[in-house]
Amino acid sequence: MKALCWTCGREAPDARTYACPDCGGTLMLDYGDVAGEWKDDSQRGMWKYRRLLPDVPEEHRLYLGEGATPLVPSRRLAKRLNVGELWFKLEGGNPTGSYKDRIAAVGVSRALAAGRGACIGTTSGNAGAAVAAYAAVAGLPYHLFVLEHMAEAKLAQVLAYNAQVRKVRGFGTSPEVGDRVFARLFEAARERDWEVTITAFRYNPYAMEGVKTIAFELAEQLRGAPTSVYAPAGGAGLYVGIWKGFEELRRIGEIGSTPHMTAVQSAGCANIVRAYEAGLRTPAPGASTSRISGLQVPNPPDGGVALDIMARGGGSATAVADEDIWEAQRLLAEEEGLFCEPAAAASVAGLIRASRERGGLPAERAVCVISGVGFKDGQRLADMVAQRTVPLLTADRLGI
């Protein structure tokens, strides 16, 4: 395994280097030619793919039930939207309710193996809950800096795992504040020998390898690759990770071609989409006005890599209004029986837009990544049912 710069191709000198020492570019891990079987079915969960993950001694591999999440077929939306096949990858089935558990499992296991004194990171909610859970079982302190207006249910979940949490004014709306927070965290990590657990390839390419196991599972569950994958995009790490997983499978001959990847952003924080539409390789500037927790990332750390993937022909980006995301969340609950948080429904909102613009997708075998469970956002749940009334009856007057 080598850590190579995505921009200039230079190899990182050691496993503690998180960015290219020459150009500052994002590092990506390269496993070369994988000899023999790429899976190890004797291992639990996503650790069955350990040969394509950072090397962590077995005694340090943390496992809380992450990975092997359900892939369920659409019962109603596929017909309504005229999609050939539509599948939902339910990442809310992970231990803390989101795909971030895959990242935390690899990152905190690696920190434990390296003897780090603590973990330090940022979050809009789900990453914090994931790292806090795995840090708790590892016995590592976790220093976490969060958005000023973090969803209360997500904050409560993080606090339940006993993380040391601080809110930062302007974090999540101002790109400049975000850049200063990231810089200070890395400085503190170097000074104290802590593990940085920011969930982005730009800030920890080793932990982020856990994301690509979604692609590995999809290829196994579908017995091949889908034709298209729709993924919510805040920082774009989910998009890049899934693309990387499919690309590795193509390189070792497990699949013949990779799916078209669509990054779906909120129109209120569409820095990647605006850059994609303008033919740029770096995210467009601008503050976030989105109300969707998890998509409020005005300085997407993996946006440049995602845009480069798109420019190479690996995918595209689309933006949908917050209201369209909430509508997709409602449709998933009422028509498919799937309750997810708003950010997770962005993938479905993107698919709906694509279907309407193209008059259906009858030739597609599409997967929407449902990145987190619905109980992550208590306020949105309350809003969803605010107009529903529940009458109080007596036992002899049930009305049936």
C-alpha cells in the first residue's frame, strides 16, 4: 500500500503524512496488484475487505456491527419515475445510524494501533457520533468541534458517548472559519500526537478508506456494478470513496465497468455543482444558506477530487432545493417505508430530478445511497408530522 498524491503523484514519506509534502494535494491510497482473493470471509463486517484497507493488526480492529448494510429494491418509486431498477443502500443500518461508522471503524482502529493519545475532529453531526462511539470502545478521549447550529438530536447523540464537545461560531456557514478550524486542529494534533478524525480524504485518507466498502458491498449484493449511483454530497468524501471502491474493483477485474456517479448537493450549498457546471476543478466560493444538516459544507474538502473525477468522465453533479429534499424524505417514508434524515434523501431528490429532466431512466440500474437514519434530525421529524392529529378515544367508541 502506498499513499500517492492525487495531483502530482508523489508518494508520501510516512503514514502520518496526510497531505502531499510537495504540492499540498490530497493523498489517495494505492494497493497495487492485489494477489489472490480480495475478500476474507473469516472476518466480520467490512473487515472482510481488509486486503484493500489500511493494515491494522487484528487485535486492534474495532467492530461494532458496521458494514453489510441492507440493499432493498424500490416497490413504488421506480415505477412512478420510470426507472429500470432502483435500489436503496441503507447506511442507517450502521451502529450509530450513518455511513460514517465505516470511517470511524478504520480511523479509530488505526489510531489505537499507532498508540495515539486521543482523537480530534470536527462534525456536522454524524461523523462526531461515529467517532465518539468507536473512541469510547477504544478508551480514547475525543475532542470534537461542531457547527454553531448543529442539529440537537445529533449533538445529544455525540454527548451520550461522552465526547468533549465545543461549538464554534460561524462554523458551517463561513468557509474562512472552517479553514481556520481545520488548520488549528492539525496543529494541535501534531503537538500532542493525537489522531485527526475529520472525515475527508484531504484530512485523513487512511480512515476514509472505509467508505469504499459501500462499493464493494454493492458489487456483491448486485452481483456486478450498477449503471448509476446517486450520493449526497456535503464535503464529497462519500462520493469520492464510493467511486474509489468501484475503480479498484475494475482494476482487479471484479467488474467490467464503473457506474456513473452523481453527487447531489443542496442548492443552498452547491459549491461543487456550480464549479462542475462552469467546468472548474475547484469548488466555487460562497457561504451556505442550506437548512439541511450534513450538507452545510461551504468549503468541501474533497470537492476538488470529486470535480476531477467528474472531468475524467466518472460522474456529474446536480443541485436540488431543500424543499425537494424534504419531499424526497417524505416519499421514502410514505411510499417505500424507509425513514431517513433529510441529507440522506438528497440522493433520491437527485434521481427524481434526473428522471423528470430525461423523461425517465428505463435503462438504468440505479442505486441511491441513503446515508443516515431519520432519527438523526428530531426537528425535521416534528415538522413532518406537525399537521397530523391523533384523536383520543374511549375503549367503547373506537370508531371501527
